[in-house]
Amino acid sequence: MHEMKENIRTLAKLSWVELKLFMREPFTMVFTFALPLLFVFVMGGVFGNEADPEFYRGVGPMNYYVSAYIALTIASIGFVTLPVHLATYRERGVLRRLRASSVSVWLVLGSQIMVSFVIAAIGSVIIILASVFTYDAQLAEMPGLVLLAFIIAVLSFAALGVLLGAVLPNTRAAQGLGLILFFVVLILGGAGPPREVLNSAMQFIGDATPLRHAIIMLQDPWLGFGWNTSESLVVIGIMVVSALLSIRYFRWD
């Protein structure tokens, strides 16, 4: 019992330190908070919120994009924030020092997941407020299911981010690959132009991205379409595979 309490205190301290470090990183702040918010105003200014049955699943564009940019905020954590952070730690020897201090890998990764939830929640609130007050976007029709989808999505992309951080050799590689993945999923995965205007090859690539599955999983209960079991299973599958590979390939140095 004493050991468990000590681990919880250590996890809380690590999470608080990691959160403060995140807030001091302009690179990750931009991709997690600024870019999704910028795209809210860009896409809202271009498409408004008038429903068209041929586009955006028949709902208003901004009603569609609210959940899409919540998913994009979560995805930025997995593609940019966590890989860069962990690669930087390994490159600077921070992970090695943590290991020498008898901090377990579970506490290190647990603190990253805790911070991911906080960052994703803050980013999501910003997206919702901007969309609702600027473009009169609708709020979630099924908030309980949206919250469940949110938790699954954060865990999945956090696991993916840890995996990328585990296998990428240095900070430069993490930044380079993270930027490429971020913009590919942004344009093709459902957070950019409407899927209906993309050609078949682009639609195929977009449908294969983790972001696309996370968007639909969040979007269906948000719009009142119910829980999408198949999409949630895909996202959970990504989480499980990424977590197992992360454990296998995680390196302290």
C-alpha cells in the first residue's frame, strides 16, 4: 500500500513537471492549440455552417468540423508532441537519468498519458468555444458517448506517440516525420477539404489514416448518429498494437 501511494505521488509530480515543460515549448503548443484553432476559423470562414446534403455527411460544415478538430488536436499529441518530447529526452540523456533515479518506465509513460489528457481537454474546449460562439455550431447530442470516444482516442494516439518516440532516433527525425504525418492526416483524414471533393486515391489514403477513424468515432455521437462500434474497434486496435510495440521497443538511451 505504501509503495502504491508513493508511485501515485511520483506520477502526480512527474505529470505536473511534464505539463509545465509542455507549456514552455512553442513548437508543440502551435501544433496542439494554434493550428487546429486556426483551421476552425479558416474552414468556418470558407464554408460557414449551412447544411448541404451532398457534403459533410449532410450536416452543417462547422457541425462536422467541431469533432474533426477535437480529433486533430488529439492526433497532434500522437504525431508531434509526444514523439518530439520523448526523442528530445533520450537525446539529452533525461531518460537515462530518470532510470538511474529508479523511476520505472510505467511512471514515465503514465505521466505522458496524464499530460496528454490535460492538453487534449484544453484544446478541445478551445475548439468547442470558438466553433459555437463564432459559427453557432451544435453541441454534442450524446455527450456521454462523446466522452467515451474522447478517452479512447487520447489513449490510442498517446500510445502511437510513445511508439514513434521509442523508435525514432532523435529530435530532428521526430519533428520531420511528425510534420509530414500531421499534414497528411489533416488534408486527407477528414479535417481538411470535404471527402467528397477528393479523388478515389486520396479517399483511400484518408480512410487508412488513424485520424479518419477517430473522427468518425467522435463525430457519430456528437451528431446524434449513435455509437460506431466498427470505428471504435479500429481505434482500440491501434491503441493495443501501439502499446505492445512501445513496450517492446522503448529505449532509455
